[in-house]
Amino acid sequence: MPPKVAMPDIETIARQFIEALPHCHELAMRMEAIGEGWAVISMPYDPRLIGDPETGVIHGGAVSALMDTACGASVMSHPQAGFSTATLDLRIDYMRPATPGQTIRTRAECHHVTRSVAFVRAVATDDDDTRPVAMATGAFTVERAPK
């Protein structure tokens, strides 16, 4: 009988996922919390990411990358999803500019998984978590290990 191999926990998998993506390193993304089907990832304010020099507001592309990464992590942490995922569709609605100088956090939840697609929703906030910076809905691939 082959020896049992311990499966890594979802936090380990998600941290490895983030560490493997060069843009996560460049944007200083950090896994704050993760559970079955949800993840919270943060990105600190960085003057290199300013999209509007007059206001100091972070570029929407950096916020988009944060949201996409959090959504992917939520899929990978879902017990019915697979070991790998990719973005099929991601709609982001920007509600307001993030406050300059503040960390942006995204909480993503994988709320439904089919045989081949996972559906996710996410909210990005700064220090004022009562007023979203952006909201997203998306569809991600589900790739399972061959049986």
C-alpha cells in the first residue's frame, strides 16, 4: 500500500499561488485570510501605482489585478473546485477612488461551482469598509486532477 501523502492546506496552496505570480510580488499583495471558498488579499498604497498624479489615486489596473487575484484564490480554496484556475470573465464596477495612502483589500467569495466553471463575487475597500472602492463578479475555470 502506498504511503499516505499529506495534502497541503488551503492557506498553503493560496500562499504558493500568490508567491508564484510575479505581479503579486511587484504589487506587494498579501494574503490576509482564507477559508473554504473565500479569500482576503491586500495591496498597500504605493506611489509607483498612482494613476492620477494630481490626486494620488491608485490606478484602476492595480485594483483590477488585486481583485482578479483574490477571486482566483477564492476558487482555488473552494472544496469543489480544482487545483488550478484561470479567469474566463471578470466584470469590475468602480464605485469611487481609493483613498490615497490607504491599503486596499479585496474579499472574494466563490459562491457556485459547476463541473467546469466557478462563479465569484468580490468587494474591494480601503480603510472605510462601509463604502466599496469596487465590486466584481466573475467566472473562472475549474481544473481538476485527472482520476
